[in-house]
Amino acid sequence: MARAAVVGAGLAGLVAARHLAEAGIDVELFEENPEVGGRVRSVREDGFTFDRGFQVLFTAYPAARRELDYGALSLRRFTPGAVVARLGERSVLSDPVRDPGALTETLFNREISLADKLRTFALQRELRRKDGEAILNGDDADIETYLADRGFSRRYVENFAAPFFGGITLDRSLSASSVVFEYAFKMLASGEIAVPADGMGAIAGQLADRARDAGATIHTGARVEAVTPDGDGAALSVGGETESFDACVVATDPRTAEDLTGVETPGEPRGCVTQYFSLPEHVDLDAGKRIVLNAGDARPNEVVPLSTVAPEYAPDGVQLLSATFLGDPDEPEVALAAAVREALESWYPARRFDDLELLRTERVPFSQFAQPPGFRRTLPAADAPDGPVYLAGDYTRWSSIDGALESGKRAADALSGDLE
């Protein structure tokens, strides 16, 4: 039986391990951290669930539909659309087809013109019919230019696109590639936004269980110091010992993958800081299960009523909110929390937020890699390293859960095919 190693138990590595094991290969997966999941992890404290930064699952992701059992994850779904907030006012902008109850509010929303609403619905229909791979491999520009070329107004860009898609790409300037915008827009038009009842970490937990069930062995707390092509195989240095394998998948973060393989990977990070707050249950944000977008500035970019969407995220009697700042602000967490309170008080002048309590701050300096126009042409292929060594990670596809899951399958297929 062929023997393969997988380095890194993030989503890509877990998927690669499962598919290799299902192909009849003896698989050992090495993860330096005590738990699996990489960037997709959750912590439970005092009845609250804290994800590692605000993360969601787009249920239309093709790779997620293939790799995950949605029913077992007990997905809790957001209501389509968003609440657009600014000084002294809030308004709902939604998809009236999937959210007919918001039809009147959406039609009379003054943040966006009727012409822009019609353009949005037309774009939804167009992208829903377009092949996802064709989108990713198509010509691109930056998102701002793309929207202007499509006839969207400056008002639409500033009031909706910048906070909403800026939150997806962690780049409110909308300088990211339009293929990312189109792909994400297609997923939004074709499915829902959701979180598992037990937190985003449940996704990694399910993938780990599936890999083990397929026969893979997962070692946590096992750091791989080197991966070296060795004849027809690969040698791994793990904890001062050398182990030999017929092949290896490196599924670590981009920087570590570059160190281990010598293959250049995307290096420019996109980070964020997410803060979690408790708030008494009686303080109603009137957002339902929608994200609240900051149309005034980026401090914070959005506020999310997490426990309204997923009641399991908080104990009875209190709400759990998250607030996310884009980039890597180096201000103390108290200063960031003060900015969140100030924003909420400006959006809800008739409500009091004296009981808003900061529970946790998650700083994620490398949440995504930068995705400027043309970025796809610079990404490494799965078989880019020398010897029987392969790469898996969203940085071989595009920066997303979908990219990570798909990359794991593609690396496993490449390795299995070469061994055959």
C-alpha cells in the first residue's frame, strides 16, 4: 500500500487526507496545533461560542456541498440582504424574491436608487446561470471599475458594495478582483449564508471525522520542520525524527508552505479584528437575522447579531454580537470596543448600550491573501513543488472556504493519479 503524508489539518489538509484514504492510500496527517481547523476554529467559554473572527458558510459553494453534510452541521441561516446603517437611521435592503416580507422596505430603501436595484436583480439572474469555473477563469478588473462599467452609481458603491463586499474581501476600497465579486455574488444569488449551530469549528470537526472514518491517521501537536524530495518519495522531519513517504501534500498556510517547498506563494495579507460582545436580550437591534452594514465609515465595517441567527452561540437571556474591523488596527481592544459602542449609539439613538460588554477580541492578521486583478495567473499549481510533493490551500484557488475545500480534493487527485 502506498503511503502519503499530509502537512496541516486546516480544511484543505483534512479534505486531502480523506480523499487519499478513500483512494486506498495509507495516510498520516500532521498538525502542529493541538486542534484541527486552521483558520476555521471555534472556542466555547461561559456558554458562548466564539469563532476565530467573523466567518460564514455560503451554502451554494460547490466544494462545500460535496464535502460537507449540511444536515449534520445543523446550519443556522441568515436572512438574505442586510441592514444599512448610518447616523440616526437604518434601512433594509434584501432580495424580494427570496425574502418577500422585505419587498416594501427594499423598494423604498433610499440608500440605493431604483435603477441600481434593477441592475442588481439583473446581475443576479445573469450570474446564477454562469458557470463558476468560467467566472474564476475569466477576464477581470477591480471591483470598483467592474461596478462602474455595469452602470452602478457611486452611491451604490459607497452605501452597499463597499461595506458588504469589502467585508467579504476584507478590502473596503474594492480594489480586489472582479472575479471574486462575481463568484461570491453567484453564490449569494444561488444559496444562503449560514453558520453551524456549534460554531464554524464544527466544519473542521466534521471533516476530521470523515478523514478518520476513511482510514487517515491525524497527529496533532506534531510540527513538520522540513519536507524533502527523496528519490521516488518524500522525507519529512517531524519532531527531530525523519519519516519516509511515497508522496506528500503540504496544506499549511502560504508562508509555511513556501518555507517547506520553496514554491512562491501569495504573501500580501488581508487581516481583520473581530470583537464579541454580550448585550441583554431586551435590547432589540431590529435587524432580525441580517448583517448590519456600516454605510458611514469602517469602524466597524459590520455588526452581526450572531445569537439571533444561531441561538446556540449564547446562553439564555443574553445576545452575542460580533463587530469586525478590516485590516490590522493596532489600537487596544478597549479603544476598538469604544468605537463599536459609539457606532451603535449613533445608529440607534433611542436605545442605550450601557450593558454592552466586551467578551473577546480575535485578531487575525492573515485572514486572506490579497486578490488584485489578475491574481489567479500568479497562484501556484498543486504540483508546483519538486518531486512527489503537492500543494493544497485556498492560495492555489481563491481565498475562501470554497477555495480551501476544492484545493484539498485537487491535490489528492493529483497525488493519487501520479502514484497510479
